[in-house]
Amino acid sequence: MPAPLSDDRLIVALDVPNIVQGLDLAQRLGDSVSFYKIGLGMLTGGGLALANELKSQGKRIFLDMKLFDIGATVEAAVRGLVQYDLDFLTVHGDPQVVRAAAEGKRGTATKILAVTILTSLDRADLDANLIIPGDIHDITLERAARALSAGADGVIASPQEAARIRVLPEAAGKLIVTPGVRPAGSASGDQKRIATPRQAIADGADHIVVGRPIWQAPDPAAAARAVVSELPPRGPSAKA
């Protein structure tokens, strides 16, 4: 059976310290990956330059900054970042932040994705952070609905909430991107609300984010192809 081709439903997180290691990993992954996430940890290691280089190679880029500040600052930051021709950019899902980000990206193709509840958190973490009582999945669902109503193009949410978000009226035509995805047999690491690639897509996610199970593998390209092989057949969609 031939190896699966690159599938942009898989986003590989380049969670390495700097542009040199990021370019090396991207070279090793080659045509097996077409979509990359560059996060905050890479920002001072040349993350924006890496985004530029990968875009010049025809790759798609998800810049995961999780912006949160007063509206004017978020709007200005987004307006500056979208000059890098980003595909996705994250902000925290508070409605005022989302509205500012939507204004900052106006007239561009960049999709603003709102963070609901980080997939590394559980109810005990929410209690420590003085977040309102209640089921973590219900809170995530409400945050998603409010962010989408405020103008987000999609949301970041755990695979365990994807199915419930997908049926929200506010989610019609919007993106769901799920970190916390682990291929069958992988360690969960610091993620607490996880699912397999197949389950995440089946439950309504448009894209999955996978990092360590791919870049820590002896053969990252083979690991990426293995994740793609787990995905269900692609259904009709115009969102991505």
C-alpha cells in the first residue's frame, strides 16, 4: 500500500528552540507535511523568520501566539503579524480580544482562532485560577460560542469538546482545531484531554495539531505519514 500523501488536516507543531532546528526538522519531514504550527516558545529563536521561509516553500503556517491584552494592543499586534501571510493566528477567546483581533486582520486571508480552555488544564487547574465552578466541557462550549459570536474564524479546543462545538449554531462554517491529539499508543505528555487523530476528525475537528509524537520519532516523516494514515477520509468542506 503506498504511503499517504501530505494532508493539511495534520498540523505539525515545531516545538523546537530556534529556526535552525525548525528548518532541519522541516527538511526531514519534507513532503509528508504541508502545515506547521510555530508557537510562542520559538518567537525569540527566529519564529517569524521561520514562518517566512516555510511560506516561501509553499507551506501553510499557524502562528500560535495566544494574544491577550487590551483591545488596541491586540489589534495593532494582529495588524503587524498578518503581514507575514499567516494562515491561522491564535488569540485568547475573550470576546473583546476576539473583536480586536478581527479588526486587526480585516482585509486579509488570515484566520483568527480563539483559545477556549487550554488542553493542558483540568478542573483542578480552573479552581486554582478562580474560574467559575462547573464542568470544564460546559465552560469550554460557552467560551467557544461567545468567541465565535464575537467574530472568530474558528476555535482551538480539546478533541473531547469538538463534537459539542461542531453542532453549535455559532460554529456553522467555522474551524475547529484540536491540539491534545496523540496517535494510538503515544504517551499523553502534559496534555490532559486527548484523543486519537481519527477520533478528533470524526468528532468535528478540521485540523489536528501533533508535536512530540512526530518530531521526537526516529523518523519524523514516517511518523507524520502514520498519523495521516489514521485519519478518516476527507469529507466535503470549504472552511479551511
